[in-house]
Amino acid sequence: MKNYLPMQLVVSLVFIFPIISYAQKTDSVATNTSIPKFATLYIYHPKGDFVGDFKIHLGDSVICKSKYNSKHEIKLYKEGKTELRVNSRQENTVTIDVKFGEKYFLKCRLLSSDNSLIPTIKLTDTLRGRIEYQEIRKVRDSLKTIKALDTVPQRNTIYMELCGQAGIYSFSYDWLFRINKKVKNSVSFGLAIIPAHWDLFVIAPVSYNFLFGKKNNHLELGIGPTFFFQKFTNWEYTNSSVGYLTVRKDYFLFASPKVGYRYQKLHGGLFFKATLSPIINIVQYFGVVKFKNASRFNLPGSIRFFEPWGELGPVLPWTGVSIGYSFDFKKKK
């Protein structure tokens, strides 16, 4: 009996300890999952001030317009220090150290100074802010919940395009702007370098784009020039059957309108687009054929406008597919 009790105790601990550990882990997981992965920012403009409105900036983007007797609810999906400011005024700023699960109340006011109205913002304590926020009736603005997935819009995109504006392929950079407008805009630049034995081809597409649509899916319309350079090195023979090394440099200019679908998230990540992008032959300059060490044999260059692509005329039907990644250059705080 004396030997049985310690053995029973040991066996009990062997079975009970894993159960207790599992219960603690489960409780810890449940506790972690109960914390939301965002912070909530309540912006409000109470009665009693001068009537007017002004924009609130979060990072580089406008998140709402503060109007008299209005309120907004904004979810922040990025932790760390975040700067809020009025319009483009750097002197009137509020910095919040965002932590998931927390609630922040930002009070907006219009103050009179020297016969002018000055917009101001400041953080208020949770108790006072909640009371003032709840007192505001939804008169001019309905309550809005805005998903600010990132404090900084991811305007920059690097992508690879197959076929498309460059004809064969290109590595391109796209910069997104006017993101707070109904029609967003972007500018893209690309480059393709194709060496072929002694020859060289360089293609540089440029495009100005208009993006229609909300959230991640957009109709893209764009137009821009494509610059094409080619260098040929060859052996040419004269009437005396003597071979000379020749070099010819050609310069072409194409126009490339486009229409297609673009998938791009404002807060960054996967970038994809598919477009119809016909190539219009505008100008072709065929350079002088230069004979090395025998310039007397040089052949003159020529220039052509709207040269047809075979039987298709100067417009070549073409398509393109692109895939890349959107990001921002700013360092995270």
C-alpha cells in the first residue's frame, strides 16, 4: 500500500499535467483570438462651433471630411505611430501610437482667430470622447465605417509584362496618384533590353493611365508612347568582294492605347492586369549603314511614317499580361 500511493500519484501527474497544459494553451489561444487585429479611431465634429468642414489626412491619404455635427468610425489595421493632420498643414498634427484593440477619440473644431477660422484636431480621453461622440446625431453625414487597411497607401508597383506595350516583354514601374478621386491615375515606365549576338534591342514603354472602380478591381484605360532602338552589326561586301563590318542604328516610335482589367489593392500586395494594347506604328527612322574603316561605302538612312504591319496597316492588334507587387518606399515606424 505504501508503494502503491506514490505510484498512483506519479501516474496521475503524468495524465493530469498534459491536460492542464493543453487547457492553458487553449485559453491562451482563445485570449489572443479575442483581441481584434485593428484599432478603432472615432473622429467627430460636435455642435457649438462654427459651421464649416475640413479634410483629415492620415499619412498621405484623406480618410474623411470633418463636417459640422458629424462623426466617422475608422478602423486602423496597422500598429505603430501614425500621424493625423488637418488638410496639408504640418503644424496642426496629432500622433497616435496605434495598438490593436484600443479606441481613440479625435475631436475636430473650428476656432476663430484674426477674423479667420482655423481647423484644429486633438485627442480626447475615452470617457469624454465616447459621451461627445454618441451625442452627435446623424444629420449631414451618415455613420461611416472606413477600412484604413494601412496608414500609408501603397502607391508603387514593380511588375513584369509579357507582350503588352513593349511588344515582347518589359520590367516596369507604376506610380499611383489621385487615389482619393473617383478616377485614379497612374504613370508607368518600362524597360526591355534584348541582346542578340552582335545586335541589340532596347524598348522603353511609357503610359498614362486612368483607373475606374472601387476597392481592388479596376477598369484601366491608358495611352502612351513606346520608344524602340535597335543596333545591327553585320558583314557587308562591296563590288570587290571585300567584306567590311557595318553598323546601323534604328529608332522607332510607337503609340500604344490600352484598355483592360487591373487588380491592385490600396494597401499593397499582389498586382495583376490584362490589357488589349494595339501597337500603332508612328515613325521609323532607319539609320545610316556605316562601314568600318570604309566610310566611302556608307549608305544613307531613311524615315517612314505610319508604315504598315504587313496587310494589317499601321495598327497591330496586341495584348498583354502583367504580374507584380505593390508597396511603399516609406519605412515602417
